[in-house]
Amino acid sequence: MSGVSDAILTQILSRLEALQVSQQTLQAQLDALTTSRTTDAPSSSATGSGTPIAIPGRQAAAAAAADAIMSTEAPTAAPHNTLISPSTSPTVTTIVHHDKDKDRERERLLYPSRVMLTTYPDQHGIKPYPLKWGASDAETRGPVICSRLPSSIKQRNAIGAHSGSYSIYRALAIAMGTLDPSHKPDYSKTEPAVPIPPQPAWADPSKIVSFDPWGHLVPQVYRRELEELGLDVRPSIAVTRAHMKLSEIDEAVRKGSLQVDGKILLKSQPLVNADGTQSTDDPGVEISISKAAVEPVWYLPGVAERFGISEGLLRRALFEDTGGMYPELVTRPDIKVFLPPIGNLTAYIFGPPAYLSDETKELTLRVHDECNGSDVFGSDICTCKPYLTYAIEECIRGAQRGGVGLVVYFRKEGRALGEVTKYLVYNLRKRGGDSADKYFKATELIAGVKDMRFQALMPDVLHWLGIKKIDNMVSMSDMKYNAIVQSGIPIHKRYDIPEHLLPPDSRVEIDAKIAAGYFSATKKLTEADLVKTVGRTWEETEH
């Protein structure tokens, strides 16, 4: 067996040596082509009027950075993986008239002539800025740097891009010439409107793995990296204050189930008529809140451990099943941080934020996953909006009793399956007999799985805020409950949505969930009961 293994290793080594020679040959050919293009390229002065944004020093710096980084780059096979150059870029047909020569010139200004498909740990010029996830202070931890700008590209210590899925729009704005990629944000006066101070969990690399706990303090704690070193370090969290206005809360006050206290719940300013005069109608109320927007920043070893899989498998799956968008997930095992192109979360705080980490204060919590159809547009096929507004009422009551309320809103539309899949499931349900016993099966037939929210990462935001116990959890979800409790945060009370708040067509969903393990203090269901729970058909127009 040993002899066979040695023979295989010898064969692999010989192939690697051949590949190295091939790489050197291809690199020499590429250098020759690049030099030829640079010599023959027209000057930027020939572009005339309407010249795209010029990036002072960017072209030369980018080219220098590319040369340093790519000097040992692995070869790419032709023609399948032929490097894209300005002269071979595909023409995109649009309804907007554009000048191809100006587009090529814009591309030359923005990007080096050689496309860097990926990098490798041992390449010349590569030196990631030190980053120690879970360090007890910001300086030791180090900033998250994912920028490919010339000032930062050699010191990148993260894969991906800031702003999650919105990074695509940023790329489009740069291509259109409306955004200078080297724009330096002015972070003065953007510091958090309310303090979210460091908590013990910030120094535990296993407690927070799905976002950067220092993300809201970047301009303050990494001022040296920003101002002196010129690195492109960006906040991934923003904390502000606001007033929230909901018609459901107005109605609750009119009915007397909520009271205006002048602190948490405020009377709104008088309404104005169309002619500019003051209206005599009841203006309703507003809720004084603090809120934090949190972008995803994944510490890959911690995420893998949370899901019980290897880091290598996680990286390969993220690479393969995003269309190969991030090659460095495979080629840069030394980089442990990834900014995925997914939606963020928002934390809405009712009452003093400092109370969240104070175990003597009553804490009411709702963890809510996005449902645009119900939350925004009032669809009655699910319980999402009524449960959300009921939770907000409970948070207000808890804050008025001297405690604090928290609603965490995750962008996980349609159980993280997406809105298109969700609507396809709706069609199947309505055409195939919409009964509670078929509820989850309908989703599995379309998506192959009934839920992809995977709540294992959800408790991170609770640890970031310093929460050590939850008095009231306004949720029936067994997955959310289990994830929070298993992360070390006890839950003292949970309660289901009041019966009178259930929308007409949502009974199928809620009964199926209760039968599948959702919490209910009052209701127990059998398979025979589920068959009897039937939703409204499309043909029913009268209620």
C-alpha cells in the first residue's frame, strides 16, 4: 500500500511541476500581450466631452497592485477562462445609447488591464492586515478589510463586499460613472445615536460569528487605519433613533389597550388638511425607539462550527452554489472572514437600550423573519403582520412597566426560500387543496426543503446587546426558542398569538405549525384535525 501511495504522490508532483512550467509560459505570454495593449492604447485625452469620472492615480496604482499580486498567479485555461480585457469585453445591448470607445476608456480608468480572478496566500505582495476574531479589544481584533481599492487590496483580510446584496448596485453605479470608487466617506457626526458598549460576548469567538460586533464603532476605534494608513475600512452597523408610526398602534390607543405616557408612546402632531389648515381628526400616536441596522460579516470557522460542518465544506458550498462568485473562498483558506451577499437585520429597541444587558429589568422579545406580503401589504394568508404588531404592543407595555422591548427583524423572506418560491407554493396550495395537513409538503415539493432560515446564527444579535435572559418571548417558533436557549440565554415565558388576531386565511399555516412543534399554551392538534383545517379558495369572493 505504501508503494502505491508513493507512486501516486510522485505522479502528482510531476504534474504540479509541469503545471508550474505551463504557468510561467502563460504568464510571459500575458505580460507580452499586456505590454502591447498598453503601448497601442489611445490616450484619455481623445475621449472628448462627456469623459467618465477620472480616478487620480487609481489606474497606475491599480496596475502596480495587480502586477505585484499577480506575479505568481495560477494559470487560466484558454479559451474557456480567457482573461477579459477592454478590447475583448462583450458588448451589452441596452436601450441607452452609449459610446463603445468611451466605455473602453472608462474601463481602463477604473480597472487594471488584467483581471484578478483570485489570489493565493503565498503570492508576492499579499499581506492581510492582522485580524483576530473574538479579541477583547478593537485594536487587537483589527478592522475588517474587503476592499479591492489599490490602497487596501494587498491587505485585504476578508472576502466579499460591504452592503450585502446592495453591493451589486454599488458596482452598477461605478460602471455608470455616477460613483467614484475611491470616494472617501465622511463619517463625522455619524457615531451611534445611543451607546451600544462592548459586552463580554464580544470577546468570545463562539458567541458572535455572523456579524462584526465592532461594526458600529469603526470610525472611532479604527481611526488610525482610516486616516493614517488610508485603508478602506467601513462600518457594517449603524445605530440611530427614530419615531415609529403604525395604524395598528393608533387603534390600540383608541381602544384603550395602550396608554400614551409621553416617553415611550407619544401623541402625534396635529394632521394638516389638503388646503393647509389644521385638521381636527385624531392624529394618533408615535413610538419613540432606537434602532440598529446590522450587515452580515461571517467568521467562517465559527459559522461552520455553529452548523456542525467543516469549514472546508462550508467554503466549497458557498463557492459552488453561488455560481462561483467568490473563488477566494477556495483559494484563500488563510482569510477567515466573508461578507455574504444577503440581507441584513434590524434591531428595534423600545425603552432604554442599556436595560437590555441589565438582568434586573423585564425584557420582552420578538424575533421576526421578513414577510413582505403580510408585513407591508397585509396579505391574510399568514399570521406574520398581526404577530409583529402584537409583539410591538407587548414591547411597549413592557417598556412602560419599567423594562425594555426588542424586535429583531431579519431579511429571510419566505423562510429564506425567497418570495418567488413562496408565491409558487401559494399557487400549488390553492390549486391542490389548501389544507393544514399538506402545508409543509407543498413547500417541500417546490423548494425541496420546508425551511432554510436555520436559526443557529440568530442569537448573535442578542449576545451583541448583552442580553442574558428573556422574560417574555412573543413567538411560537420551536426553532427560534431552541436556538436562543442553546446559546445560553434562558427564556422565562412564551405565548402564542391571541386567537382573535388570526387573519381569515391563516388558519392553515398556524395549525400546521402547531402540529409540527410550534408552541401553543392552549391548542393540541392531531393529523385528523389538520385535514379539517382548509383555506379559502381563489374562487371565493364573498366573506
